[in-house]
Amino acid sequence: MMGEKAERGVTVESFLYENIADRMARLIRKGTYRTGEKIPSVRSFSKQMDVSISTVVKAYYHLENQGLIEARPQSGYYVRHQLSRVLPEPDVGLSVSAPTHVSVGELVMMVMRDMRNPGLVPLGVATPNPENLPADKLNRILFKVARCNNFQAISYEFPPGNERLRVQLAQRALRAGCSLTPDQFVITSGCLEAVMLSLRAVCRPGDTVAIETPIFYSLLQLIEMLDLKALEIPTHPINGISLSALRYALENNPVQACLVIPNFNNPFGSRMPEENKQELVMLLASHNIPLIENDVYGDLGFLNDRPGIAKRYDKKGLVIHCSSFSKTLAPGYRVGWVVAGQFQEAIERLKAVSNIATATLPQMAIAEFLANGGYDQYLRKIRGVYGRQTSLMAKAVEKYFPKGTRVNTPSGGFVLWVEMPVGVDSIQLYEEALRCGITIAPGTIFSASGKYNNFIRLNAAYWSKRIEQAVATVGGLANAQV
Ligand SMILES: Cc1ncc(COP(=O)(O)O)c(C=O)c1O
């Protein structure tokens, strides 16, 4: 039995809480406590184990970080749904093709038009379910900050943007391992604008941008709109962009920028290991190529630990870090930011010329929410929800889709990338699903060169009987094509 005396001294105590965590982990693995079940309260487990409450709190926190348990507000700790590796990972080749002009525009516009239709089941669009967002609290805060800042709230908030928000962002960057000051941030109207300003600051028409593949289609649209070429670099479903393929591509092509989503990218949900992020930054710095880092999903990892950002390894001011609150708090507020290093002045100027400023009130509301609204508590809850739902949806894909279908195991975010047997045509599937009142995102729009026709992306931010039924319907349609 572990007595209180053993708890004296830091070394002994760290040993002790790990020991307690191990015991609980074993009970979970052996099925004493099963998925979804409540585990003993901190108080009762401390009595059972004869250790202090603070030791059990530490042990439970440790298990939470490992993704084994989750805290539910005012209720206690529960065993989390484990992200089982339900199907083999999708296959990605390692070959790099030549830079290509992008022309995904029309197809994407058609898909986006359908995604906007509220009457359709939303398996296609990668937006959070508004019912899971803290809408009531945000709206109350919005009202309060408007009332308390009468004139300021209706005035321009010229670049670099709301100071209180930039202070909050600088404080939060520390959690991602990066020490930044408020004056290094420029507030933008969402992450996409941040990326667009970054591309405009570092590229000229005709230049080549190295990008991950597959990649979120709106980023391809940006590249197309700015008359740039895309050099597609294969991405591993778990570790992110292939550094060996990128190294080879840089040695054989003139590249003016590199655009990557290191944390929980869309559509893989992969998480680059920290050493890969560092190597990526160093590799690009050795060629003097700016890295545009898109971290829009960075707060949504399932393991409750905030991964680092590539910006933390930046020694030359060449990493341009972009993000927003569109996936976490309020896509409609259009509040994002960019930390642009060497390119800050250029980006501030481009922002002012493009649209003068980002709307003032949403910036104020988010600043107040970050300061006093319980953002971290909310994140803990929502990460658990997305972890559970991606796992449930992956299981549904396993059940309903054709034999040989593969789905990735995301580490964060809320989308799934599904590879169906060769021969299944995702555009045909898209049209058939639409006739059944369901939207999906066909794989081809995630590539500049027409790849991924037998892939689709599914949104797991929503989960209900109706959604499961929709997954079954799409699976049935895919089966009919095999
Ligand atoms: C990777 C990625 N970047 C950017 C965006 C858009 O962000 P925002 O709405 O903040 O412009 C999305 C939305 O789906 C996304 O998945």
C-alpha cells in the first residue's frame, strides 16, 4: 500500500503519481472500467490508494493527457472512447511531380454552393457544429463589450488590430512553445485571409509554392487565384509532409514559398512530430524559403496537450504563422491572425489596402472570451467530443463502405479522409449522394493535379442517428459502384 509518507520529496512524488496513473490505466485496459464509464472520484481513489488528493489529481491529469480519460464538467472523470485504428491507413505515394497550374475553381465552387444548403446532411463541409460552440456565452459577451465600448466598438480597428486580443494571443502562443509579443501579431479576417496576405507578401504571379498533398481545397483556390503554381509534396497520414520528398523537390525546382498545416491538417488530421517541424523549418531556412504555417486546427488535438507550432523554431523570421478562431469558436466572426516575422510590415500594408481592417466587435468579444470566458475548459470538452465522434464515424465507414476501404486515424480536428477501392468515382458519388440529400467532399478537389478520385473527406463535427444513416447511404452508393 502506498502511504502518505512516501509522498514526501519531488522525486518520490513524481514516481507515485505515475504509479497511480499506471494502476488506473491497467484497470481501464483490463476492462474493469469500460469506454464511457465513470471512474472513481479523485477523493475516493485517493482513499482507496491511501495517497493524497493532489497525487490523484496529477495522475488523472496525466491519464487525460494520454487520452485515456476525460473530465466532464460537474460530473467527474470518464473513460474515453479510444481511437481504434479501425482500418489500415490510406496509401500515399512518395513521388513528386512537376509544378502545376491549379484549376480546381469551378468544381470547388459547385461543391461549396451545395455545402451551404442547410437542407442537406453536412458530411462535406469542414465546419464545426454550431450546437457545440459556446454561442450563448459569446453572444452575451458581444453584447456586453458593445455596451461598454460604445464608440470604440463601432470604429475601425486599424491593423495590426485589437491590442487586447493580441495580448491574449501572445499569452496563448506560449502554450504552443513559442514566445511572441503582441506587436508581432496582425489580426486578419480569418485564417484564409492570413494565408492569402502571406502568399501575396512572398510570391509574384508565376512563382511556385510547395504544398502538402492532399490539401484543403480553398488553399488550392488561393494559389489558382494568385496565378501561382503548386508543387505537390506527399504527406504521410500520421507524420505530415514528407521531408525527404520536400528536400528532393527543393533541390530540383525553384520554389518561392512552402505552405504546410503541421498540426491536424485537413484532410488527414495528422500531427507532425516536433523534430520534423524543426527539421522542416531548418530545411526551408537553408534555402531561404518562407514557410507559411497554417495552424487553424492547432487547439483541437484529441490528447489535450497543445502541440508546438513551427514558428517556435524560426531563427530567421522566415516562418509566417497563420490561424483563426473559425474551427474553435465562431467561423462567422471572421477573426484570424498572422505572425509574419520578416514580412510583417508588408502584410500590415496589404491588409490595410485589401479591406482596411477586420470588424472591431468580434475582435473585442473574442479577446474578452479568451481572458474570462473559460476557453481552456471549453477546449477540453470539445476535444473529447471530436475524438469520440471521429472514432464513431470511422467505425461507421468500416461497417457500411465497400470492402477494402481505408480511413485515416486523425490525432485532432474533426475530418476523416476515406480511400475507397480504385474505380469508385468520388464525383459520381458526390452527385448521387446529393440526390439523396447529403453533401460529401470529393477527393479530386484536394489536389492540384486531379489525384484522389477514389477518395472523399467526411466531416465528423456532427454526430447523430441521422448522420450515421447518411454515412450508411453514402457507403451503399459506393458499394453499388464496385
Ligand atoms: C486548413 C484550413 N485553413 C483555413 C480554413 C479557413 O479558415 P477561416 O474560416 O478562418 O478563413 C479552413 C476551413 O475549413 C481550413 O480547413
